[in-house]
Amino acid sequence: MNSILYVGLDVHTSNYTICTYEPEYDRISREVQVKPDYKLIKKYIDNLRKEMGKNREVICGYEAGCLGYSLYRQLTAVGINCVILAPTTMERPVCYPIKNDKRDAKGVARCLATHGYSAVYVPTPEDESVKEYIRMRDDHMEALKRTKQQLIALCTRHGKLFTEGKSYWTQKHLTWLRALDFGNRQMNETLSEYLATYYWLDEKVKRLDSRIEEIAVQTEYAQRVKKLKCFLGIRTHTALSLLVEIGDFKRFPNAKSLSAYLGLTQGERSSSERRRTLGITKAGNKHLRRLLTEAAQSYHHGAVGYKSKGLLERQKGNPPEVITYADKANERLRRKYYRMICPDEQQIYELDANLNLQVRERGGLHDIRLLSEGYQDLVSLCRRMSMIEAMYKQEKPFLILDDPFVNLDDKKLQGAKEFLSQISTKYQVIYFTCQQSRA
């Protein structure tokens, strides 16, 4: 019988644990522990083939971890079929009270045999080097963020509050920080060291960003980066990260499988007739998940169909069909966002002392500028009517409306007409419009 032999590896920097699963007998055999050298794994597999038959196919695998892709490349270079298993996708026993290297190796071997796992995508050496460079830049960005937090916390602890502007880390704020005097030599020295660290990290992040821009225009990345930048929120850093970490997008049959890879699908913990949904699974590529979450913030701003100067500049030079496709996706996602924060059910609006209006939705207050232009027009009209009722309690002034419903869809236009009919019973209304449909 020439069935496949599955070799499970539990790998560490100090040792490798190896075992073989024979599916025809459903048994684990030949458990050994060796030094961390791929040549010893090759020797193990060569001996296995001598004993079981030279024509027996052997597949070995190990969980993704600290060794990265190095062991995979070493084994494939000597002709061994190797797989890296994504730990979050591996089938494991429901009760798993005992964990050690031998059990882990056995679990890997059985997963290989039952295909109860998803294989990790192995990038090319060039893509991996770019990926490591981008992640190194992000590490410096995290260090810069921590330094900023530490600086603000230091000032706050000692009663130094910035009141000369609305935002931190502007030129005015940095000038204020440099001019601070705590009245203590040691404290002033502490502040100077924090500022020196901030300036060093800030300059380095800018230098690394410039280098990433240079990498992105290389032949193998230039066209694909340019196309990805047609989407809202996607700039060079995010586009290049998507390319080098995902590799070939065609390996995902649909959007749902890509979302699962990124950990953006909804979790669930249901039983019997009770259905309980959770937040996103967060099982997958943490780095890309963070970048795409940050990119999604762009959909908070601007009306549906609006393009900023930055987006127009990024779209220049791309084929018309690419721009059309990206615009269609941008509009669809913007509409979906607005539907999420502005459903058709009745909204609760709050007006503060400065006459700033906000809408309460899902437990939070949102600026009305995040609403569609049609909703903003309706809210503005209602606000004016409220002010008229408050100011003219005895008198009834006439109202002049100059085509106020240009941005409304058919459903909201019908509601606006009904609203006009209601207020016309109390006020004289002069209504101008250039469209018969809005009359």
C-alpha cells in the first residue's frame, strides 16, 4: 500500500520533536527529539523511506511560529514536501488539558492527514524582505506614539496643560513644549530627553516612509500599488503591505474567505435555538487588519460620490476601467456606512447651547456632517422651523423656501412634501423649485 506518510514537527529554537502518522493503521510512530538542524529532519525522512519504501510520499509540517519561513525553505530546497500550518485554523481536541512537544507534534501529523488546517502562504524572499522593512517602520511608529503619550502624561502629572491651541504636535505645541520650565533641573533634563527621542523617531519615520515610497515604484510593485491607491483610505504604505503580505489575491475564492484570513468575519457562539453573535474573530493577519481598519476611517468623511483632491491625484494615470471599479466600490461602502449610522427609524437629535446639532445613534453622539447631504438639508430645515416657533410665538411670519430638497431621494422627498403640507396649515409658505418632480 502506497498511502502518504505524515510527519509532524514541533519546532523550537532549542530542539525539534518529530513523529510519523500512518493513516492505514491510524497510529503514531517513530517519535524522536533532535537538535534544531534541518539536516536531521532530512535524515529522519530518508530513514523513513528506506524502512517504508522509497516510493512512499512523505508530507511534513509545523505550526507557524518563531522560525518563520526559514525551516520551510531549507526543507523544500532539499526536495521535502513541507507545509506551514496556521495555528488558529488547526483542529484540536475539545478537551486539551495536557500540552507538551510530543503531543503537539502528534497533533500536527493528524491535522496533515485529515486536512484539518489552513496552510500559511509563503511569500517570495523579495516580498518577505519588503514586509519586514514595513513592519520595522511600524515598530518605530509605535515607539513614536508611546513617546508622545509619555510626554503628554509627564506634563499633565506636573500641571502643565497646553491651552494655546486645539491640537497637540503642531508647531505651536512643540514650541510650547520646548519653552516649558518645571523649576527643577532634573525635570527639565527629563523633558529634554523625551523631546530628543520624539524628534529622532519622528525624523526616522519620515525617512522610512520615503524609502517605502521608493520601493513602491519598483517594477514588480508599481502598477499594482497604483491601482490599489484608487480606493479610499489606501495609500502607498497600506497598498504595498497588502501586496507583500497577501501575495496573490486569486488564492481567495471570494471576499468572505479573504475576510476570514484577515480576522474580520463575525464570531458566533450559538447553541440549540439560541443564536449568539460575537465581535470579529481577530484570527489572522493582525498587521493587515489594523491597516484596513485605519483605512476604513476615510468613509466617515465626505458625501457619497465626493472625491478629495488627494484621491483624484492618486487616481491619475490609471486605466478608466480601474477608476470606475474603485469609484463604484467607494460609493457602495460610503452608502453602507451612512445606512449603518442613519437607519430609516426615528432619530434623536440634540442641540447644545452653541446651536450645534448632533444625532444620537447606537449609544453615541455623531456630528450631522457625517450624514448624507439630503439628511443634512432636512435637519437644517427642522432646526430653522424650531427657531421660528421659538422666536415668533404670537406672530406668524411667511416662509420663503428656495428649492431646499435638491439632495433628497424619492422616499425622503415624499416625506419632505408631507412636512411642507403640515407647516402650510400654520404659515404662509412661498416655495420655489426648478423641477416638476419636487413641486
